[in-house]
Amino acid sequence: MDLCAAAELIRPTMQLNSATRAALTCGALFLSGATASAQEFPPERIRAGAAIFSRNCSPCHGSRMQNPESAFDLRKFPPEQHERFVNSVTHGKNQMPPWGDLLNAEEVESLWAYVMAGEPR
């Protein structure tokens, strides 16, 4: 049971003050995994991801994630699907080769940071 459901059970029996409601809301966001767009990535991690992307991913996903030929448009990758991203990069998917033997976990996380942060406009 998530915290929102728990709050609904508690509410009829007890009046929730604003501090309790705020705590339950924050807890629910934490447990559900706040979206990556709300995360702040260190600039050095984003730069590292951009370099990895340029070297390994841009031939299919487009330079700076622009105009992917036949690959998924990573600018539209759902931020709440971090695990899917890691799995796809590590094990490959459809036409995409697996990168798990070439990239370590830290490099994959740098790619994630770059994809989620996007390119500066």
C-alpha cells in the first residue's frame, strides 16, 4: 500500500493538518520515484554522458539527440523509466546492440543524466 492510499484510510478517522499532508505527499513522491526531470544532475556527469553519447550513440540516435534516423528519439524517453533505459543500454533492444560489455554502470548513469537533462537550447 502506498502512502496516498494510507492517507485515505487515515483521513476518515483523523483530521490531517497541513504538515502531515505535506509529509505524506513527499513520502509518496519519494517512494514512487520522483521523475528524473525533477532530479538535478551534476554538470560533470551530464558532460561525461554527452561525450559517451557522441562517441557511441549519435550514429543512430542523432548528433546531440537531434534527428534520429531510425532509432528511438531519446528526447522523448519517459523520465520515470530509468530501469528500462539501463536495461536497454546494457542488454540492447531490437536493432540496438548491447553496450554492457563496453560501458560500466557509472557511464550508463552519465548517459541517463545527459538524456534526461537534454541539450541546451
